[in-house]
Amino acid sequence: MKKPGLTVKVLSGLVLGAIVGLLINLFLPEWFNELNTYLFVPLGQLFLSLINMLVVPLVFFSIILGTAGLGDPAKLGRIGIKTVSYFLLTTTIAIVIGLSLAAVIQPGLAGDFDLSGAEFEAETAPSVGDTLLNMIPKNPIAALSAGNMLQIIFFAVFIGLALTALGEKTKGLVHLFEQANDVMMYLVGVVMKFAPYGTFGLIATAVGSQGLSAMKAMGSYMLVIVAALLIHAVITYGGTIKFLAKKSPVWFFKNFAPAMSVGFSTSSSTATLPISMEVAQDKLGVPKSVSSFVQPLGATINMDGTAIMQGVATMFIAQAYGVELSTMDLITVVLTAVLASIGTAGVPGVGLIMLAMVLSSVGLPPAGIGLVIGIDRLLDMTRTAINISGDAACAVFVAETEKNRDLRIKNMNA
């Protein structure tokens, strides 16, 4: 008999935690404090601590390799420029959709959260000039030690560009970074094995302490993310296929559906890559040369679904804490989420690690992740299906524009 996968285990932990927390809240409220102190909180906090432990090294290595993987812009040519520009643009659109929808619906106000134990004061937002200048670390080692994510990203991008410029001279160093990143990915996998228990503890604490009010808030948060993902898929990706690639969006989603279902079940853009490339080449007619470049690159730097989650979660947590984000804060969230999505590896659970970075960039406590982590695994499945759809939409767009360009050149020479 086949053992249940991680998704089933996490969902089981989610459901069981919600049921246990709700039952205790309704029928045995006098038992809740002891169970919460000695069981639920330790399970949840252990999982959060393991995630936070991996934030800095994972961000550092992932962004170095993501930048170096772009190659020499002069050699990448038109396809490279189109691909990178498309991913940056759609990621920005995604985070704006997420922030806008969360600002209108306000899922963080749907529940009465007891956050008295987590003291927090919003920091004064710096000016635009200070924000840009503060991205440059005076001491990269200090930035790594302090966990200053914007400075870490800036430094990692610089290293990636240098590795690309030096080429063969630094091949060994690139290989070392790849091995270090593999180690981080392995550790993420190890941490995610504890996810069912961490999810159980976190959701039991949330539901047990807030009851039906907390469940309502989580439901609102989930609906906002799903709605933002659907809007992004239909308008952004559908618009790409309709107006840029000059094809039918229905044709695109119908033919790419098998890969989307695999992405939904695995929650991993990287694990789905062989299937998504095969479907794009066989069903969507994308040339292998384009598919082999665009889709692997997309699995590394195109995380629109993750960007949406980070935007909605940031607004949700800010609303739950009663913090009003300024215009500068929102701009910082957009910039940080775009950079974070570029560095996010296509494996389950890493989005939570990147969310901690986004929260820190606007002075919100990373502990706020505990409010949303219980249902993140299910949402991770939907995000992955959207992410790989964006990779394929870009591949179709690039392939069609390149084909049209070749036809124009052929007609001119005829």
C-alpha cells in the first residue's frame, strides 16, 4: 500500500489541528492553556524556528545562482531580454493584485485576534532615498549576520553578476554555490517533513484561542489569495496568450491542464519542470530551444503565485496587528516581494521563508507567519499551478514573437 505523501500529511495535520482546537475551545476550554503551553505552542514554534534558521543562507545562495544563471546579457540576446522583462513585469502585476485585493477585502479584520502577548510597534518608514541607499551594505558580513534581507539580496546579485562576467575563471566557485544551495534545499526538505506536526500545533493554537472567529479570518485570507491567483491567471496570462501570442486562452489552459494538475499535486515548480516542458513542446507547439531556456529560468525566477501570497499575507498580518502600512511600506513590499520571488526556489514551503523576509522589510514581526501558516500548504499547491502556467505563457509568447520575426526577415529577403 502506497504511503500518503507530504501534501496529504500536512492537510491531515491542518484538519486534525483545526478539529482538536475547535473541540477544546467549545467543550474543554479549561484544558486549553495547558495543552497549548506544553503541546501546541512547542510544535508550532519549533517549526517556525527551523524555517527562520534557513532564511539567510537560502536567500543568499538562491539569488547568487539565479543571477548567475541569467548568463551574459549580450549573449542571451532578444530571448533573454524578453523572458526576464516578462517575469519581472508579471511578478510586479501579481503583487499589486494581491495587495489591492487584500486592501479592499481586509481579511485581517475578519477575526478578533488576541495578539496582546506579541508586543509590536511599527517603525517609521524611511524615505525613498534612504531605502535605496540602505540596500547597499557597508559590511556584507554584518548584513548576513543581522539578517538584513534587502542588503543580502543586493550583495548576492552583485556576486551573481561577477560570476557571470568572469565565466570559466569562477566555474569552481559556481559549483560550490550550487552544492551549498543543494544542501539548503535538502534541509528545507527535512524541515518540511516536520510540517504536518508544526501545522497541527499552529492551527490548534489559532483555532483553540480564537475559535470560530479565527477560522473565519483564515477562510477570508484563503479566499483572497485564491481570487487573486484566478484574476492573475485569467487577466495576465490569458491576456498574454490573447494579445501578445495571438492565440486562444482557452486553447492554452486546456492543453496545459495536465502540467497544471501535476504542479498542483507536487507543489514544486522544479519537480514539475520535465512535465511542463514536455506539455509545452508537444501540446502548445513551443520549440525545444525556447522551452529549454524559458521554462527552467521561470522555475527559478518566476514566482507570481508566491508574490501574491506574500502581498496578501503582509496586508493580512498588518491588519491583524492593527498596523497601517504607508505608501512607502507598500512600495517596499512590492520591491522586496519581486526580488524575493526571483530568488525563491521552486520547492514546497520556501515561500514561507521568503515571507519572513518581506515582513521584516516593513517592520512586521515574522512571528505573524503563525497566523497564516496553517493553510499555506494547500495554497502552495494553487500557487505552483499558477507559477508554471506563467512559465508556459512566457514560452508561448517568446516563441510566437520569434517566429513572427523570422517570417518578417524571410519575407524581406525574398
